[in-house]
Amino acid sequence: MSIFEEMLSRKKAGQSFVLATIVRTVRASPREAGAKMLVYPDGKIFETIGGGTFEKLVIDDCLRLLESGESHLLKKYSFSQTGSDPTGMACGGEAEVFMEVSARPKRLIIFGGGHVCRELVRLALGSDFLITVVDDRPDILSVYNRPVTVLQTDSDYQENFPSLDSDCYVVIVTRSHKHDLPVLARVIKENCAYIGMIGSKAKIASVFSSLEESGIDKTLLEQVHAPIGLNIKGEGPYEIAVSILAELIAIKNAAI
């Protein structure tokens, strides 16, 4: 497998890594400019830029870059025992390495595959979200194709429930509050980046009241975006989908 195939595989799996590339060399160097290596969060690597102390220093810098939240780093390494960032090597040359983070993509989990979902998926495919649609109806799920992931659940939305984490953006647009309630009851307990639920004020109040009665903390419910989407006075599935995606992007980019 080439390094580009490995990168594509990792991206599709939603995994983060750092691509380290030697962009310039002076005199003796373990590898020439253009040599590449992937560094994973656990410190493991794919391919090599030369091995030894030099490679270990680059790996350590890549791991620090992942932890920092920065997107890239350009650094010069001296193959000597003195000077700036010495490697302890005696070659006498130097190499400049560009390190670029490929962060784990944000996941968009849509519960309910109906009209609004179809429009939202069509719009969101132009963004950097990894999209999953969850529904209990196989005929509804059949309209979605790669790269969208589909999960068929039961009528109570309990089976095949997707794993959720802080990189997940959850949109609840099922066909009735009977389905919305059990979904929200589960996702509200997760540390998701965003949770939004469609519905009228009366429906939302009813769902929230039921969840409070079941013991869900009111402060958790206050974090739910409901009614969902930016208030653009949209009507119909397409305009509602536009308002939802706009809100998702604004939250992702810390614009609101």
C-alpha cells in the first residue's frame, strides 16, 4: 500500500494523523527532499524519513503538534551535536521538515432519513462532514449512497445506535416525536459538539417535559438547538436544510 492509499484509508476511517515531509536538505541527509512519513496519535508510523534520532525527534514534534491543536509546523533539524535542535548525529548536514495535521473529520449523524434529511445530505456532501443516516425504514435508507453511511434501526431507534463523541453533530429529524424522544434521551447524555431537534414549540416542549420527568437534567436540555437551524424563516425541506447546515457550520467554526 502506498502512503497516499494509507492516507485515504485513514481519512475514510475518520482517524487523525500527521504527514511529515522533508522539504529541503543541505549536505548529508538520511533521506532526500520529498521523503514522507505518517505519524499516528499512538506514536506509530507508516513509511520512514530516515530512522534514528532524527526520525524520533520528528515523531515527537508531530505528537506535540497533534496535542497543540495547530494545523502545521515547519522545522529545521541539524545533523550535528551542537547548534539549534541538534540530533546528535555527525553528518554535518540538515533537513527541513513540514508537518501537517490531518484531523479527524467531524461526523454528522442524522436520525430520520425523510425529506429534510435528503436535502441536508445533499447540501452537507459539499462540506467536510462524514455523514451517517439512521432510520428504521429500509426503503428510506435505500436512496442514500456512498460516501453516506446508513444504519437501519428498529422503530424505537435503539438498535444499531451509532457511537457518539465530542466530534459528533447530531440532527434529529425523525417522522414523529414518538421517535424523537428516545433518540434525544440517548444523545443528550453524550458529549456531542451539537444536538439539534426539529419541531414546533409545542412538540419541543412536550418532548422536553417528558425527558425532565424521566430524570434528565434541565441544563442538558437547554443545550439542545430546538427549534433546529438558524432563524431564516425557511419553509419546506430545502430551506429548512439550509438553515440547519448553516447552524452546523457556524457551531463548527465557532461563529456563534
